[in-house]
Amino acid sequence: MSFDRLTLWRIGGQMLLERPLLGIGPDNFRVTYGRYLSLSQWDTRVNSNNTYVELFACTGLLGGLTFLWLAWRTIASPGRALGSSPTADLPLLAGATASVLAFLGHGFTDYFLGFTPTYVMIWLTMGLGFALVNIVRGTEGCE
């Protein structure tokens, strides 16, 4: 049995409304969505097909807004640094930023954070972006 994206997104919204602050718990969308459809059994491999819906449903406003803030900082910091003096690190910084943007854009139609290799890759890429910003600016630590 499969469900269209809008149905899964609506369920994610219901989950968030029921537990707005902390959500239903990390990775719990797949094990609870069936209850919202009044099913006695369901495929626990199904996710919301939307990174943002799933993050807000599972981690609530606290986790979802924190992720959005980190995503914004990951994009904004390199964006400002890219306008600074040209160095050999700028192509790497641009590549890391483009990778994060691609991940964030694709997040509107899929959920990747349930797969260990993917979420490790995105967090490492985001960290690389922050580190490169500091290298380009000639500073140490987070800005």
C-alpha cells in the first residue's frame, strides 16, 4: 500500500500540531504514520518524502527551526565569503555551498536524513563550508 506525498505531508502536519515543541521523536514518522490513517499494519520503511515535514514532525518546532537556522548559516556565511578576496579555497567553498543547496532543494521532495551515509555526508559538507569560510576570511573558530 502506498500513499501520495500530500497525504504523508498532511500527516506530518498533524503530528506537529499534536506535539509542537519537541515533535513525535527522531525517526518516529515511519513507525507512527499508519495510526493517522487508521491502519493496523503499515510499511515502516515509508517516510514523509520531505525533509522539512519529517524534521518538524519528528523534532518539533525546536528541532525544525534549529535545522533551518543551521541551513541558513551554512548558505549565508559562504555566500558572504565568496565575495571576499579570491583564494585557492574559493572553488572548494563554492562547491561545498552548492552541495548543501542541492541537498536542501531536493529535501522538498525526499527525506535523506534517515540514511546514515547521507546524513554524515551532509553534516560533514556543512562543517567543511564553515571551516572554509574561516580559512578564506583568515579567522579561527565559528563566526
